[in-house]
Amino acid sequence: MRKLNISLSGEKTKIEIEVLGRSYPDSTNDWDKNWITSVVHITIPGYVAQFTCELRTDELADFADELTAMHENLEGTAAFKHIEGAICMKGTIDNLGRILWEAETYYPPGDGAVLQFEFNSDQSYLTSSIRQLHTILSSFPVIEEL
């Protein structure tokens, strides 16, 4: 079985979200079916962090759309906003194709430790990240509520 992940990389920094599977595959509630169990891996100068959390497929789909628009237009921002705040990321691209990423993790969500950091990358990483997101979403598509 292939590893399903999305990576954001930059200068001495890497955020990787590995998707393990649907959190509640047997649920009869469409809202619950969109939760996916994931492992977040973060490597930044001076820190290595890893934790498991549940993300949502609709959050990943929104992020994929925003990254795609950023890549096509070479302007704007793209943000991943987790409903429980376990991981949030926002990238802003400048007119030279450089991206400033602002990230925050909160584990465990609600009452845990907070890690905030920034890093720079460039547009050359976007194609791979967008492709990774589409691979995840083809394996775990958003289930629309009826």
C-alpha cells in the first residue's frame, strides 16, 4: 500500500501530513465520514514534532483549491484551517514566487502545547503538494451530506 501524504517543504523545514484512513468509515452520518486519521510530522530548526489527529477531507479539498489558484495565478494566499486547530497553515506568495508560510500546531487540541513558526519556500514545491492532495482526495473523497 502506498503512503498517502501531503508535504510542504522549505528552508530547513518540512511539514508532512500522513493520512492513515477514514476515522469513522462505518458511520451513517456523512459529517463523521469526512474525518480522516492523520499523523503530522514537523521538522524545523531545533524541533521535531509528531502527533496523531483527525482532519477533515473538506478541509484538504479547500486547501487544494487555494493552492491550485495560488500556483496558477502566482499571487494570493492558501490556507489550511483545521476545525479543531491541531494544525493551521497559511502561505502567501510574492511577485517573485517566494512563499512565506505561517504555521501553528496545537496538541492536543483544546488544551495542549502550541508551536508557532514561519518558513520560506518557493513556487517550485506547489506542483508536488497539489498532486499529493489530489491523490489523497481520490482515495478519500469528500462525502457530501444528502
